[in-house]
Amino acid sequence: MAEFRHCILTRFNADLYGPEVQLKVSRDQWMDHRMRLFTSLTLPSIAGQSCQDFTWLLLMDRRTPERYIRMLQGTGYRNLRLIYSDPGRPLWQNDLPAGSEDLITTRIDNDDAFHRDVVQTIQDAWRARHEQQAKPWLIVFPFGLILDLADRRMRVMEYWFNNCPTLVEDAQNPGTVYRWQHSEIPPEVPRHYVKDKPYWLQVIHSQNLRNAVRSDNPLRIVHEELSGKIEFLHQFGIDPTRLPPS
């Protein structure tokens, strides 16, 4: 019987402390703001997954001040593991030892969230398809929600090239889902789409560099006519009465 390993991967602040990084605020201000978003949105959505058979790797800049490392280590979430980026070191691979099983890697940013059934749905899709599907292949959720923290409005978003795909590949020499930019995955990589409900939450806040509710990207469709009730956030493990400021 085939086996798999499932890892959720998040680039938390890799290279934030490098000289080439340009920010509108100080690094401490960026980290303080991002920690508020992470602990109130991303962390509860992953800790609240209905299936907990996965490891969550947070890729950190090794120069991150110790107080932030202690905060992340102090969450108490047993599936969470901090790893560190070093110059010349391949990202992720050293922390994903080769094996004979399939490797499933799912990407999520540190200011977004998943529906509580994402992990279970991914693994169910793998069980249903892995015997006949050539590797590597993708599992994609085209529908999600977009939440603007400034006005607390939430809409349904359709984005078939969104930033939280899942890659299934051979664990002997994995490249992980980060081997490509999410919008530049080659079209020949087979995709399995799960379309029955919104599975991800993209959050718009004051420090977004690229994301906004309205976009010039024709592939990214915000359905203004399909507004989401804020109470639906409970299905993402998020308390809608305790949303952070933008």
C-alpha cells in the first residue's frame, strides 16, 4: 500500500533581514503586524484542521530577533516546526529527507487561512487518484474568500492559479510546491480541481504589496455579488469577533 507524507509550507520571513529588502516600515513593525495576522488568522486555521496528519514548516530568516522566535515556538502547536534559510542552502529539501513514499506539499502564506477541511480533502484526493496519476501532479482549490480587514467585508473569489496549490511528487528528490511561482506552474503539470466550496481565505490588509480586492489580473475574479457572511470564518477556525486591525 502506497504511503505519503504531507507538509504545509510557509515562507514566514525568509530574507526579511537582508540588505536588499525594501520596506515601507521598519522590520520590527513588519514583524509585529505580521505576527498579529498570523496568530489570529493563519495559526488557528491550521491548528483547527479536522485532519492533523501533517507537518507545518515555517521558513524563517536566521537573523530573526529571538523574541519573535520565542513567540512562534511558544504557540504550543505540536505540528509546527521552525526551519531556517541559509545562503547557498536549498530551501526545504534538507528538512524533507528522501523517502519511498509520495510527498504532498501545500503552500500557504503567513497572513492567509484554510477551511478546516483542507488537509482532509487533499489527502482524500490523493487516495482517490494516486494509483493512476503520473507524478508530479497538483491539487487545486479554485474557489476561496477574500476578506478586507479595513471594512470587514468578505467576497467569494475565483482564482484557478491561486497562491495555495498542493503538489504531489516522488519523495526521492523533491522540489516541493515552491519549485515554481504559483502563477507560473507549467500547464503540462496535471491538475485535480476541487470546486465544491471556498477552501482558502486571502486577507487584504495595510501591508499587502501585491494583493487587493480589485486587480488587473483577468484570471482573478472577485464575485461582488457573492458576499460572504463574516460568521463563516468559524469554518476556518477564526473567531470573527477578534479579527485584527488592518
